[in-house]
Amino acid sequence: RARTMTTDSSSPNPIEAAFSGYADYLNQLNDKRERVVKASRDITINSKKVIFEVHRISKHNKEKVLEKANKNLAAVVDQHISRLVKELNGTDFWKLRRAYSPGIQEYVEAATFYNFCRTGSLLTLDEMNAALLPLSDPFSKPLKINVLDYLLGLADLTGELMRLAIVRLSDGELEFAGKICRFAQEIHRHMTVLAPNMDGDTDMTFKMDTMLQSVMKIENACYTVHVRGSENIPLLGSMDPSYPMMLPDLE
Amino acid sequence: RARTMTTDSSSPNPIEAAFSGYADYLNQLNDKRERVVKASRDITINSKKVIFEVHRISKHNKEKVLEKANKNLAAVVDQHISRLVKELNGTDFWKLRRAYSPGIQEYVEAATFYNFCRTGSLLTLDEMNAALLPLSDPFSKPLKINVLDYLLGLADLTGELMRLAIVRLSDGELEFAGKICRFAQEIHRHMTVLAPNMDGDTDMTFKMDTMLQSVMKIENACYTVHVRGSENIPLLGSMDPSYPMMLPDLE
Amino acid sequence: ALMDKQFEAFRQHLEESGSLRDRFRAVATQIEATNRNINSFLLLIHQSRPMPEVLEKVNSEIDVLKRLFNQLAEIARECPGQYYRYHGNWKSETQAVVSLLAFLHWLETGTLLGHAEAEQKLGLDKSEFRIDVEDYLIGICFMANDLPRYVVNRVTAGDYDCPRKVMKFLTDLHAAFRMLNLRNDFLRKKFDGMKYDQRKVEEVYYDVKIRGLAVDGDTMVEGTEGQQ
Amino acid sequence: ALMDKQFEAFRQHLEESGSLRDRFRAVATQIEATNRNINSFLLLIHQSRPMPEVLEKVNSEIDVLKRLFNQLAEIARECPGQYYRYHGNWKSETQAVVSLLAFLHWLETGTLLGHAEAEQKLGLDKSEFRIDVEDYLIGICFMANDLPRYVVNRVTAGDYDCPRKVMKFLTDLHAAFRMLNLRNDFLRKKFDGMKYDQRKVEEVYYDVKIRGLAVDGDTMVEGTEGQQ
Amino acid sequence: ALMDKQFEAFRQHLEESGSLRDRFRAVATQIEATNRNINSFLLLIHQSRPMPEVLEKVNSEIDVLKRLFNQLAEIARECPGQYYRYHGNWKSETQAVVSLLAFLHWLETGTLLGHAEAEQKLGLDKSEFRIDVEDYLIGICFMANDLPRYVVNRVTAGDYDCPRKVMKFLTDLHAAFRMLNLRNDFLRKKFDGMKYDQRKVEEVYYDVKIRGLAVDGDTMVEGTEGQQ
Amino acid sequence: ALMDKQFEAFRQHLEESGSLRDRFRAVATQIEATNRNINSFLLLIHQSRPMPEVLEKVNSEIDVLKRLFNQLAEIARECPGQYYRYHGNWKSETQAVVSLLAFLHWLETGTLLGHAEAEQKLGLDKSEFRIDVEDYLIGICFMANDLPRYVVNRVTAGDYDCPRKVMKFLTDLHAAFRMLNLRNDFLRKKFDGMKYDQRKVEEVYYDVKIRGLAVDGDTMVEGTEGQQ
Amino acid sequence: ALMDKQFEAFRQHLEESGSLRDRFRAVATQIEATNRNINSFLLLIHQSRPMPEVLEKVNSEIDVLKRLFNQLAEIARECPGQYYRYHGNWKSETQAVVSLLAFLHWLETGTLLGHAEAEQKLGLDKSEFRIDVEDYLIGICFMANDLPRYVVNRVTAGDYDCPRKVMKFLTDLHAAFRMLNLRNDFLRKKFDGMKYDQRKVEEVYYDVKIRGLAVDGDTMVEGTEGQQ
Amino acid sequence: ALMDKQFEAFRQHLEESGSLRDRFRAVATQIEATNRNINSFLLLIHQSRPMPEVLEKVNSEIDVLKRLFNQLAEIARECPGQYYRYHGNWKSETQAVVSLLAFLHWLETGTLLGHAEAEQKLGLDKSEFRIDVEDYLIGICFMANDLPRYVVNRVTAGDYDCPRKVMKFLTDLHAAFRMLNLRNDFLRKKFDGMKYDQRKVEEVYYDVKIRGLAVDGDTMVEGTEGQQ
Ligand SMILES: [Mn+2]
Ligand SMILES: [Mn+2]
């Protein structure tokens, strides 16, 4: 809503014509940014919900939980990422990146988290982008998650892996926890090399530190359970000495 | 209020006897510190009031304002500093210094501020301490304001001098303002040499900075009035050209 | 292995973008040096050195700027659609360029340098590489920051009409900026600061006027004009 | 199950308070935008545009403010007794509103806008939702900061009586503030700064007076006027 | 004079609010001291002293707390609707109170102290002065932090059924917290830490179980109980 | 001139106090170095080296400490009544000394080193120069911080009775500290931290006990004692 | 003119030193990148990947380091006597290099990499360009910081003898460092932190030992050895 | 043993460098004290005390500086080629020395103190120990920071020609600095700040000139100037 205001109606402000153009430009840009931010927030909230859901996984409900998470993940794409695609319309991917980046990062976190629980492997950027392809109309440049957002999302993933590992260990799933541990170690290891090159993103130093903390928390948890489980129990002669690991039966 | 609490009534805690002594010691010390802090707060509040009063000075009410300030300053000594003297009772001047130092600093600020307005010179530490002498009974060591607190109080004085100078200038008292300016400059100059030696007081670096700001504010104010007052007013032929300075008549 | 492969690809990608960034930075550093040169010539204006002499020196530096922006544009062509990915590398330098060009333009014409004119002066009018609108606007604000000093020095040198002209220009500029719906960002902060520039210039105008030095000749004693 | 029920209640509680916060912020953002509008109209005063024209424009915006404060009050009614829980969300915007209203009021009446009057202008006089006293006082300080610029521009435009009136107003205001035992840091800081506004206005008054421009006509030698 | 009168009113207002703050702080300091007393009695629990003896000592201190919260409530009655203006003065002390009461309650009943029950224990059930929900929740988190130590010492003292009970309680509590959509930073942080308390208790439970010490007697091989 | 004279006196005064401070610091630095030596010998304890060998080495260093504290006392005699003016210069070093002496004493006697005993060990019992009570207490807290590590290493070396003894000592110590009415200062913070040391030692005791390694012989399986 | 001449000399001086700094930085940046590569290979150790595979990857990177340090040395030859003028440009990178080399060396030999050995590995043994002693020592401290994590992961992988070996190494290293009279600087801070690494490793050793997992075969039950 | 031998060598190395550092610091501390003295004399200039009196006091202190820099040079001779290793110990003190000497020199001659002249004044002209060029330049910037205050006080004392002279000096100095290609470091930051000093001095010159006080005779209207 550009206001017209002349200093003096008799001598029109000569600068004004040019500025009404700038005003239009900025208004449109700001409106679009506002819509993109809102879409990003919705993506964040709903991706977080998917993550919460996946955390409910256990040996007994794996299929059910993952199925539901998958559906909700698809809903994030259909209902919210699609809005981004429409707004950005094949351009402004980089200009408005800061407006949608938080949402995309959270989506990467959710999708890779889900995928790891389903397949045990890392969902790649190409796979993710392939899944987004149908959203774009064939005539404009398709929305692609960029490498930076993908990596920033992965960096957060280790935090979720840590929480998952600790809960899974309580639940006796030692083998799964070991798998999580190695997966998190690998991601951290690869990120170590990439971190300083990420377009001068200053967050990354901080995120690397958090990642290392998370990885070490997983390692320590695995260690505790391993050591505990390997203990000789001399007092309990009745126990089967070959009994490998007690935890699974705790449940 | 020491509580007695044994781990087990049958085997008395051997450490306890010693600790009940420590408890008494700490309780008495803390109570005394509490009382000293309270006295210090009262000294601060009432010294601030004296400073406020002195700020009301003008050419016309000088005697009246100063008389009242003097009386209130004496009341600070009689009613509140006397409490300090009683508590400290010739000892603990340094142990509890942090508890009373703020009050004493503010008192130094008030007393030197008052004295400058009365005599135009600096009230010395010896003069101040001589005035406190009657408070102490003849058998114990008299309370003496220490050099550090005196200097810290002086450091704050320049802030009050700045406020005074700006108001006096508005009131046309150029000569008085000039006097304030030189007085503040001298204090700042002397403090420059002493600042780093003050028992490692880290406040002092900060206070020096504030002092310099205050002095420069006085200098700038004097400058503005001087430059303004020296102006030729070519358009106003009717004015008496020998008219030296206009401000005094503004009032 | 798949993971390794993907991360290897990322490594390459990031190295390429790192190298682009370095190249952009290298040009931006040269732009900044050129800005410093231009600025040092413009300072002569404050010292009331004859304008033509100054302008001549400046113009050759502007040719340098043109060449440098052309280089930026060329590098940008290597990464189509990623202007805004690397924008941070030349942003503040470009704002400074706009500020200098706009000051020069105002000296020469007394009017505001438009966005398109700025691009044209840098030889970007036919390029895909443009000046971001916000950078242009921020540059204009920077330019306004320099006007009070200019006015003070002009009056010292005896040019008593300058405050009125600058005041008029700043008033118009401020009014124009108010048409924009600014977000709570750097541009808004710069714009909010413009009022201090206005204030200082108004005070100089006041000094000149109350002393009857204003060129329009009306002294204040008789002056019942002023009312507009 | 009991535990679940209780935690379900907590969930609702936390969501409600979060949503209240968001709603307060949304209104506050609109208040800020309206403040900017009003401010841009008031700037015309500095350019000596006829007061009635300006006031008309301003008044319609004040209706907007009224409506917005009414909204704040309505939301606050949903959480009785929790004004201060959410106060931080509209605090600084309200201070700016007070500043603008007080300036307007001074222009119209030459007197200080009272706390109750401010509430009345915003239609809050019958509401439970009031303006916090400290916010009111800080707003008044902000208003004082704008007076020197106003005086300079009025004198430039030939209104030589303005400095005397503003000086009187600021002197009274400063004296009144001195009655407060300020402990609040920010308010104290704003108040200390008021002295500089006074000084600048005094300087303009001196300039006007020494040149015999003061409206009351009395030269300085005999001058016992100044009292209004 | 009108101005003076108004400012005189402001002076009083500001002095009163300062004095209220001081009075709230004074009571809060006493609450903190009482908390320390209660805590020192509760430590006897870790040393396996007979519960009744401990509870007796604690209960008289809880009467002190009641009296102190009653004082808070009384002061708050002097400034109706301003609970949250002064809330920061008793916030953390209240969280500690909740933590202690909840631990006691769990010892006595094995269940979670509800929000309303906490208020009741402090004699606030009929008061207008309530415990803020977030303070209650944070207090509960603090209480959970103390449970691992309790369990370790109970087992050392030969109480092999304790880990199971605590584990059950923590599991339920954690599940209940998961229902909340936490946005508050501090509360979220405290909640996240609860997982570690759970894990430590689980480890002790495991130790007890694997050695066939669990009171229910079932060894682990056959043990299918434990299912909650 | 009077001002000059006074400030000249201040300069001298401050120079003298500065020089005293330097001398105190110089001794304190040596105390710190000696502490490091003692500490490095005490580390051998963690490695289960024979006690007599360790004690011999330590004792000669304690003679050094004695000499250094004697120096402090001598310097302090030059500025009677100003112990607390310069106290900050040897405070933390003295706390560390107390911590080391108390650990040694505990190793030798199993009891807490008293305040007077500490002064005696440093040859201060007839001096006017004493150890400040708070420094003594803080030193004791530091000593408690080192006990968990000691217990861990002792158990590793096969000394299974150590946890019980240390736990008993810490429990008594903690109870004694609770008799003090601590202000909100460093001592309070250190004391509050002591509970983490207790917790760690309790956990080691738990480990030993649940594995039937505790010296008192009662395994946990048969152990129905302990039940309260 | 004199001023100009002098400043012309300054310009040259600053450009030369600036260019040297840039060249040193460029090499240091490459060293950092190589460090990152080496580190990413060494991280495989934590995943219990076979040592030979890891070492092979690392060794080719060490050749890169050699080349880079040779470049540093060459640049340094251009400014004899100014090693410490530019030292800040490669200091922290060199510390990291030492840390990596020392870890590798320990893995291969179980001994501490000496200062001369480190220089030799980097091909600096015949160069004038050496590794600053403090950088070497700080690098060793960094290496010690990584050992607790290594021990934890080794035990998880079933290597129960690792804690003992690492504990022995750290104890010796700590003893050696204690021979140094460290000033109150960064090195001292890093060294003081080493005791936390020791403590953590001791706790792991404790865990392994008390559970009868230690390789030396003595379980704790029968184990009456260890007694001093 | 090998480890011990190596660490014994490190111990010696660190002790030597530590002792050099201490000796450098001790001299630097004295330089700082002397600087404070000189500064306190130079502050008299702001009070318009007669120059000769001030200079006399200062000169004896400069002899002290000479002696102290000679000591620095001597210590530096003990560690050839390591000037920059220890440079941090006297850097900022030397910058302050340059600033004071340059201000004095300007007072006496109205010209800029050259780098060589500064060294000569400190008796370093034949020494190997020189003043680092950047320290010299930073010192000059510090000196420029003090000029606005000097100008203000001179004008107050009635010296209306001072602003013009200082403005000229600062303009030349600024122009000279612009010849340097400054990197993005501390010196650049100080240099960038110099424009605020210029601006302030220009404003003083403006004040003096617009009021017809400037000495050069041209008043602004028809110029009956010169009156002070
Ligand atoms: Mn996450
Ligand atoms: Mn004060």
C-alpha cells in the first residue's frame, strides 16, 4: 500500500515516479516472501510431527509407525512444499532461500530420518529431488533442494538419531542402536570434510560441534550397554553363562 | 540459626563440633555484613539527596541551598555513618569494605560536590576524615575513609560537575561554568596517573572513560556558549557593541 | 559406498562454489579499492577544489568500475540463476558504488540518480547482471549520510545557497522513501537514520538564514516571508 | 489416566498462552505501522504545512489506533489479570503512541497530555486495559526529543515566538520529572537526555533574542518578559 | 500545578511498585531458606532413615511454606491483576517448592502430585494467588532429576523393589510430558534431560534383575512380568 | 597546589600498596608452584604407589609451604589491619593448600582436618596471620571434589572397602556443612556441587555392593539387612 | 612532499608484508584442508575399521603436508628473522598437524611422537623452519583430548585391554608435562584440561575391571592382588 | 626416559622464553607508567597552560622513555631474530608513545613526526631495534583522535585560528594515509575512524567562520571579522 505524499502539491516531487516503481517491487517481493515464510513454517511444523511419529517406533509397531509417517511426509510435500513451488515458480530459488531454508532443512531431517528407519541407509539428495519433480509444471525450472540445505538438514539429523538410539537401547534393541551409531559416525565423518566449504555458513561450526556431541552420546550409550551386557555375573551361578545380552528381555 | 543434624544418633558426627563453631562465626559475620550493607544503602540514598539539593543552586539562592545541603550532609554523618562506625568498631575496615564502599563513595561524591560549590576547591581526604573523628569513641581505631573509596567517589564527582555545568550555563553563569570545567579537568588529569594503581580495581578503567566523556561534555558546552557569545551580530546595529555576553540576561 | 559417492559429489560441488566465491570476492575487493580512490577524489569537493578537475579524475575510475562489474557479470554467467547465492560477496561494495555515483550525479545535475541510470553508468543496462533494488536504495541512504558534511564545508567556503538546495533534496528523498513499505531490516535502519542527516542540514540552513546569509537575500528581521 | 488428563489440560494451557502472545504481537505490529503513518504526517509540520490539513490526516489514523488498542483490550479480556504477563508484546509500540499523541496535543493546546487523557484518546478510559505509567512517562520523554528539530524549523520559517513557548514547556516538564525518584534504568536515561533537548532549544531562543527577533519585541536589555 | 500533581502521583506509583518488589523478594528469600531445610531432611531418605521420622520433620517446614505463600498471596492482593508483573521475584523458588512437595508426595503415595494438589498443600486452593503452570511443570522435572540417586541408595540399602517402581513412575511421567507441545526453552531443556534420569534408573533395574534380586523373585530367563 | 599536594600523597600511597601487592603476589605464585608439586605427588596415590613413599616426598614440600606462609605473614606485618585489603592475592592459592593438606590428613587419619590444625601445619598457629574461615571451608569443598576419582582408582586397584569409607566421610561432611547458613556466594556454589561428588561415590559403592565385593561381606542376594 | 615520500615507503612496506601474509595464509588454508582429510580417515578408527586400510589412506595425505610445510619454509626464507612476525598465520594449523601425527604415531608404536620426529615426518629436519615448541606441546594436548572417545569405542568393539594401555600412556604423559613450569597461558589451560581426559579413561578402566572384563585376567572377586 | 629427556629440554626452552617475556613486560610496564605521566602533562595543554612550562616537564620524561627503549633493545639483542616473537609485549605501549611524541612534535613544529624522527627521539636511530611501521601508523591515528578535543578547547580559549590549522593538518594526513593499501585490520579501522575527527574539526571551523571569528580576515557577509 504505497502512500502518495507530495511535499507541496504545486511542485511535484520529481523523485516520486521512480520510487512508486520501487514501492511496487518491494511490496510484491515482501508479500511473496511473507507467503514463502508461512509455507516454510508449515513445512517445519509438519516435518517435526513426522519426526515425533518416527520416534514412536519399536520392534512391534515398526510397519504401522512407518506407514503413517510416510503418509504424513507425503502430505508435507503435497500440501506445503507444493506452495513453495508455486511461489518460487522456477525462479528466486536463491533470492528467497533464507525465507524457506528452515522449512526445507527440517523436511530433509524428517525424510532422511524416516528413510533411515525404513531402509537403514541414507536418502540421497537426488532421490529427494526426484520425488519433488512432479510438483513443478513442466515448463518452469523445477524446485530443487540445494546442497546446502540438504547438508544442514543432515547435520540436524544426528540429534534425532541420538534420541532414537538412547530410547532404542532402553528398549533392548542393541543391534539397531549399533547401526544408528555407525550411521551417525559416517555422517559426522563426511561432514567434517565439507563443513568449512559451505558458502561461509557460520552456523555450520556450531552445528558440527553439536553433531560431535550427539555422536559421542550415542557411542557412550552403546558403550554402557555393551559393558554392562558383557559382565560376568559370578554370584548368579544359576544364570546361563552363554546368555549373551540381557537387555532385550527387559521389556 | 545452626541446625543440629546427626547422621545417626548412635554415632555422633565427629565433624560437627568444629562446624558448629564455623556456623557461629559465619552467622555473626553475615549479620554484621547485612547491617553494614543496610547502613551503606542509607548513606547512599541520603547522599544522593544532598547532591540533588546542591543541583538546585543558582546565583540567587546560593546561601540558602548550601546551608540546607550542609545540614543534610551532617545528618548523613550523624545518623548513618555513625552506624558504620559502631558496627566496624575499629576493626574489619578492610574485611567488610565491599559492604560499605558504595555508601562511602557516594558520601565522598556528595561532600566534595557540596564543598566545591561552597568554596570552589577540593575537599581533601584529611579534612573529611577529621570530620569523622568525633564519631569514634576514643579507645578504638577511628573510622577512616580509605584512599580508594575517596578516589572512586571523586571519579563519580565529575558526572555531577558535568550536569551542574550544563545547567549553570543555561542560567548564564559562564564564569562559574569555566571554573567547573577547569576543576573537572584537573581531577581527571590527576586521576589519569593514579587509575592503574588502584588495588587492581577493574571498575576504574570504566570510570576513567566516563570521566573523560563528562569532561569533554563540559568542554563542549563551554565551547558552544563561548563561540555563540563571541559572535558579531552585524545585522543588529542597535545593539551595544561592547555588550560582552548576553546570556546572563536571558533569565 | 553410495554415501561415499554422494559426499564426493558434494565435495566437488562445494569446491566449485568455493572457487566462484573466491573469484567474486577478488573482483569485489578491487571494486572496494576503486571506491576508495573515487572517495579520495570526492573529498576534494569538501575542500572546494574546482569541480571539473575532480570530475575528470573520477571518470577514469568509473571506467575501472565498469570493467569490474563486467567481470562480475561474466562470472555470474557461469552459474546461471545463482546471482543471489553469491550476492553477499559484492553487496556492500555495490551499495558503496551506488552511493558514490549518486553523489556525483547530484553534484552534476541536482537530481537523484535513478536505479536504471546507475546500472547504465556501470554498463549493466544490457547485461543480465543487475543491481539489486535494495542495494540501490541502501546506497542512496549512504549518500544522504554524507550530505551534512558537504553542506558544512560548502558554507565554510562561502556557498550560502547550498543548505537550502540540500535540504530540499533530502526532504524530497525522505518523502519518496516513505512511499516504500520497509521491512524491519537494514534498509529500514538506514532510512530511519536519514532523519539525523535532515536535522543537521536544517540546522545549518537555520544558521545561514538567521544570520541573513541566505542567498534569497531576505534577512530575518524584516522577513515575514518564509511562510510557504 | 488422571495424569494424562492433567497433562492434556497443560497442553491446552500452553497452546492458549502461545496463541495469545501471537495475537498481541499481530496487533502491536499494526500499531507500529500506524505510528509510522502518523509520524510521516507530523513531518509536514516541520515543513510548515498548514496545521488543519495535517491534523485532519492524523485524526483518521488515530481512529485506527483506537480500534487497535480496543483489540488489545479485547484480547486482554480473555486473560483477566494477566496484563503484565504479555505486556512486553506491546510496550514499546505504546510508548511511541504516547509520544505522538503528546506532540499533537501540545500543538493543539500548548499543554502536556495527561496520562488519563492519553488513555481517553485511545478509547481506553472505560476499559480495564490501561496504559502502564512507565510507558506513559517514557513516551513523554520521546516526545521531548523531537522538539528541538521542530523549533529550528519553525524559526527558519519565521515563527520567532516558538522557541520561547517550547522552552517554557520543556522547563516545566523537566521540573516535573525531577519530582520522581527514578530507579528504572531506561526511564532515567531518557530523562537525563532531556537536558540536551532543553539546551538546544535555549540556544535557538538566545539566537532569536539576541537578534531582536523575539516576537514580543522587547530588546534584551530591558527584557523582563519571557514569562508566559 | 496540574502537571506537578500528576507527577506527584507518578512518584507514589513508582515507589509503591518498588516497595512491593522488595517485599516479594523478602518472602521469596525465606522460601528459599525453608526449601534448604526441607531438602536437608529429605537427604535422610537417601541414608535410609525411617520415613515417619523424616516426614514429621518435613511437615512442620511445610507449614512454614504455607505461611510464606500466604504472605505472597497477601502482598499480591494489594496489587490485583499484577501477579505477572512481579512473577519473576518468586518464580524459581516456587519451582523448587513444587519439586520438593512432589518428591514427598511420591514417597507417600507413589503417585504424581497434581497441580491443584500442590496448590492445596500450600494453602492456595482458595486463594487468587496460584502456581503458574509452567513453574509447576519445571518443578516436576527437577523432582525427576533426583530420582536416580534415590534409587541407587535404596538398592544399596537392600530395597530391590524400588527401581521397578521408580522406572514405572518415570515412564508414565515422560509419556505424559510428551503430550505437551513445548515451546518454552527452559522447560523443553529440562524435559529432554529427563530421558537420562530414566536411563540411569533402567540401568539399576537391569542390575537388580540380572542378579535375580528383584523382589518379585522371577529370574530374568523366565521373567515375563515387568510388563507394565 | 593543595590539590597537587594531595594527589602526590595519593600517588605515594598507591605506589606503596602496589608494591605490597606485588610482593604478596610473588609469594602466592610460589605457593601455587609448590601446590602443583604436591599435587603431582598425590597423583601417585591414584596409581596405588605405597603411601609412605608418597608422604615423604610431600612432607618436604609442606616445609616449603610453611616457609612461604611465613613470608606472607611477615609482609602482612608491614601493613597491620590490612589483611583483608590484600587477601585477594593469596586467597585461591590458600584454598588449594587447604584442599591438599586435608586430603593428606584424611589419608593418614580418616578424619577431617580442622581449621586450627591446618593453620598449625602451616606454622601459623602463633602468627597473627591466619587462614580465613571461608578459605578453609572452600578448600574442604575442593578436597571433596577429588574424592570420586580417588575412589574409582582405589576400587580398580582392588580396595573394595574404600567407597564405604569415603561415602561415610562425605555424608558426615555434607551434614556438617548444612549447619552453616551460607550466603549466595562462591562457598555456597562449591557446597552445592558437593552433592555430585556424593552421588558418584554412592554409585561406586553401589557397584561394589551389588557385586558382592564389599568388604563387610554381605552379598546382596542373602542380604536382607539394610531393609529399614 | 616529505610526507608523501615517507608514506610511499610505507605503502611498499605494507604491501610486501601483506603479500607475504597472504601467501602464508594460502598455504595454511591448504594445510587445514589436508588436516580435515586426515582427520576424516582417522575417524574410521572409532568405527573399528582395520588399521592398515586407514593408515594407507592417511600416509598419502602426509606427503601432501610435507609438501605444504616445505612451501611455508620457502616463503619464510624470503623474510629471514621474521618467522614470529607471521607465526600467527600457521600456528593453529600446525598444532592440529602435530595432534594428528602424534595420534597416528601412538596407534602405530604406542609411544609419544617426539618433537624432532614430528619435524622429521614433515620433512623439516634439515630446514631452518621448525615447529615451535609450544605448538608441538599444544598439539600433544589436543591429541590427549581425543583418547577418551577412542577408548570408549574400542571397549565397545570388545578390546578390553585398551583402557589400561591408554591410562598408562596418559599417566606418563601427564607426569612428563608436570616437569614443565607452565605460565598462565593457553598451553597451561590445555594441560590442566588433560586431567579430565585421564579421569574419563580411568572410569572406563574401572568399568571394565569391576565387571571382570579386563584382559589381565584377574577378576575382582578373587583379586586380592592390586592391594598395595 | 627419552620422554623425560625431551621434556627436560622443553622445560629449559620454556623457562628461557618465559623469562625474556617477563623482562620485556617489566620494561613495557614502565613505559606505560611514563606514558601516563607525559599524558598528564599534555592534558595541561587543554587547559591552555603556557606551552614552555608543559614542554619542560615532558622533556625529562622523554629521557626516561629513551632509556626504557634502550633496555628493550638490549633484551632483544639476546634473542636475535625473535623481535616479532615478543612484539606483542610492547606493541600497544609503543603505539601510545608514538601518539604522544607526534602530538608534541605537532605542537612544536606544526608538522607530522616522521617514522625515523620518532625512532631518533627514542634513541633508536642506530639500534637494530626499530619501531614497527604499523605501530608507528597506528600511533599517528591515535594522535589524530585527540585533535578535536584540542581544537574545541583552543577556541574556547580564544584561539580562532587553530581550527583552520588543524583542519589543514588532518586533511593532509588523511590524504597521505589514503596512499596506503590498507588491509582489513586494526590499522584500517583506526584510519577509517579518522574521518570522524576531520568532521568534528570541520564543524568547529564552520562554527568559527559563520560567526565571523575566523582569523583569516574574510568574514562571511562583507567580513568585518576577526573580532574575538
Ligand atoms: Mn531436530
Ligand atoms: Mn552521581
